[in-house]
Amino acid sequence: MSAVQLIDESAVLWSAPQSERADRPLLVLLHGYGSHEGDLFGLAPHLPLDPVIAAVRAPLRAGPGYSWYPLENVSHEERAAGADAAARGLLQWLDGTSATSVGLLGFSQGGAMSIQLLRHAPERFAFAVSLAGFVVPGQAPADDRLAQLAPPVFWGRGTHDEVIPSSFVEATQRWLPHHSTLTTRIYEGLGHSVSEPELADVLAFLRARYA
């Protein structure tokens, strides 16, 4: 049986009470390594009003926060297995929601997870936004289906991001155009963070998805 990292449903932050979530699209926010569900939830007031927003906490403890899979002192194979386990847990959590459609928005490791979810179940997602994210090395179960479906993906990164290895960035540059309908934005001078110009581009991308 494949490993699953379960999501703590009590830790999910929602932009609307359960009584107001029916028949609305869902936008899932996935935080970065060592962070928590409250991090990206601060963007909620600036995002489109159409979707219900859910900020999910990663399943593993990491420093002051949480992570989706181990990063330190592990092989590429162990990272891939951890990302797969987290993706299965997120899909299982999504089974319990009533969303009419699901979009993904993640930062850093959460951005990697937004792509990893597409690589497990591309039919279940309308789009993905990966900010300072990357493609997890290795194969995933639905890579071939993803290439056929080519859902919309926004990938934004800064020229001065010293956190994500250049080899990961280069591999993502090669991989994403063959597995998505890709919108890429590169921000001069931006480090491992999100800038106002990038947020404006993300909002434009999201509004087009919800138009």
C-alpha cells in the first residue's frame, strides 16, 4: 500500500463557513517549508472573491513550522516518495470537500506540491500557481495524462532566488512546457519571496481562470 501523509482538517483555514461553501470553486493555498497555514492565508483578502479559499497545513514538523516532505539529508528518491505521500493525503482531504472545481496556489515547497498534485490527478484541478516552486525530481503516476491535458500553470520566480537550486529551476524550465499550458514570469532582483508585481500577475491569471 502506498504511503499517505494525512492532512489535519482542524488546522485548515477557510475564507468562508461551511454553510457558504456549496457550489463554489475552491482555491487551495499550500505554504512553504518551515511555514504554516496562516502564511499564505494573509493573501486571501487580495484574491478573487469567486472561490472559497482553504489554507492547508503541511503534515510534517519542520523547525518552527511544517513541511510537505523532508528536505535535509534525504535522497531525490526519498523526496519524491515524501511528495507523493503528501499529494495522496491532500487528494484524500479534497475528497471530503464539496468544491465544484479546485485550483492550487503554492509558494516554494508548496509551489512544488501544487505541481505534484497535477502529476497525481490532473483531471481534478482547474489550474496551478507555483511561486518560487519547482518540479520534484523523479516520475509521478499521471505525468503522461498531465502532458495530454496540459492544464493552465503560472510559474513565477525571481532572478535572485538563492534558495531553490539552479538545477531544479533548469529542470522545471524543461519539464513544465511539455506538461502544462504555461505562463512564466521572471522578476528581476527578486529573491525567495513574492513581490507586488508578481502578485498583480497572479491576480490577472486567477481572474482569467474565474472569468
